[in-house]
Amino acid sequence: MMDAEKSAVQTTYFSIAGNVFLAITKTITGIFGNSYALIADGIESATDIFSSILVLFGIKYSNRPADKNHPYGHGRAETLVTFIVVGFLITSATIIAIESIKHIRTPHELPRPYTLFVLGIIIVWKEFSYRIVIKKSKSTHSSALKADAWHHRSDAFTSVAAFIGISIALIFGKGYESADDWAALFSSGIIFYNSYLIFRPALGDIMDEHLYDDLVDEIKKESIKVEGVVDTEKCFIRRSGMKYHVDLHARVDGDLTVSEGHKIAHLLKNHLRQVIPQLGHVLIHIEPATK
């Protein structure tokens, strides 16, 4: 298993274990503590478990080697999993919103004070989890892992909203019981917004949208270090899973033979893949340099 894949898989196991514990803790505390905001939080953590399992599958499947039917590998599977994860987020947000509205219209008891203590611990843990997973998503270039990280961040947001709602209900007492439910409804809006933030870049990947100017600059900078490469011209990049596939036009001396140009192209390809490990397929098109 490649280092990037191994790191991503280990991070996903971390997410799954954390979400199982939190889903149970939030739901039980919410039921006995009379807090629908906390129960809603538990519902989101439960969906996070399944989405993290999907992320795990996507990472493992997307890193399968290229074969006859998939000459560019299986990287698109990770993007498809990201879309499914967004679907889970939207579903959980919709359920939370509907149930919150029902509870706002139904009289109920005030939340228990100890729910605030539980929420405080949860908020700290989810923000910590977000920072770990988002860091790993950047180092592995995994869109599915990034989606999983935002699950943690949205969970932290919903917990903060629940904390505020319960605090208002406890401070002002009778007549403010629904503050907890309004907090859950507000949380659903945050989840919808985060769903868009995850969906948009994944859509860019599937549509081969150009989003990698920094990587293009790095490729061009490294290319002219290869002996025989005079300059570079066009450079197109598209991401598939954790890899970036490159089409690069390189300028060489126009008087070189086909064999010599071919040799430079291979040297350039090998150099780029060595200094930029996240590159996948690199197609070099040789152009004659203008004299």
C-alpha cells in the first residue's frame, strides 16, 4: 500500500471509531437530557459513520492499479464517493430540519444542565478531529478525505449551536424550551451550506475543471531543469483520486532527431514524477523551439 493511501486509510479508521462513540454518546445524552439538538447531533454522527465507511471504500478502490478497462486507474471512484457523502449530509440535514420544526411546535421539558458538559467535550473533540483529517486530506490530495474532514467541522458547528440553544433554554427557563430546537434547525442550515462547499470542488474534478495553477507553475519550473528542454508551452492538469494527470507541451531544439526528442520526453516525464510524487500519467508532447 502506498504511503498516501495508507495514511488516508488510517485517518478514515480514526474517523469511524470517533463517530461510533460520539453517535452513541450524543443520542443517549440527548434522550435522557431532553435535548433534541443533541439527538439531532447524534443523528448526524450516525450518518458520519456510514459516510466514513464509504470514504474508506473509495480510497481503497480508487488506488487500484490501472487495468485494460481503466487505463487511467480507478481514481474517479473517490470523487463519486464524495458525491454520495454529500448525499448523506443533505439527507441528515433534511431529517434534522423536519424534526426540529416538529419539536418547536410541541411543548416539552427543559434540557438537563449536564448536557452542556457533554457538548463541551464533543465540540473540542470534533474540532480536533477536523484538524487531523483536513491535514491528512491535504497531504494525500484526497477529496473524499476532505469531505470526511468537513463532516467533523459541521458536527462541531451543530454541537456549538446545540450548546447555545440549551444554554438559552436553561438561563431563561420556562417558555424558552424551544431554543434547543431552534438551535438544531440552525444546525441543519450549516450542514446544507457545508454540503455545497464539499460538492463544488468535487464537481470541478469530475468536469476536469482547471484549478491547479500552483501545480502548473511547479511543473514548468521543474521541466526546464531537464537537459534538452528549452521551454514549456501548454500544460493541462486533471485530478483523479489522489493523482494528477498531466498533458505537457515541451520545447526542444528543432534540429534534434525523433529519437533524441523521444529520449528527452522520457527524461522529462521521469524527472517530473520523481520530484512531484502525486503525478499520475504524464504525457509529453515535443514542440520545436523557435529560433
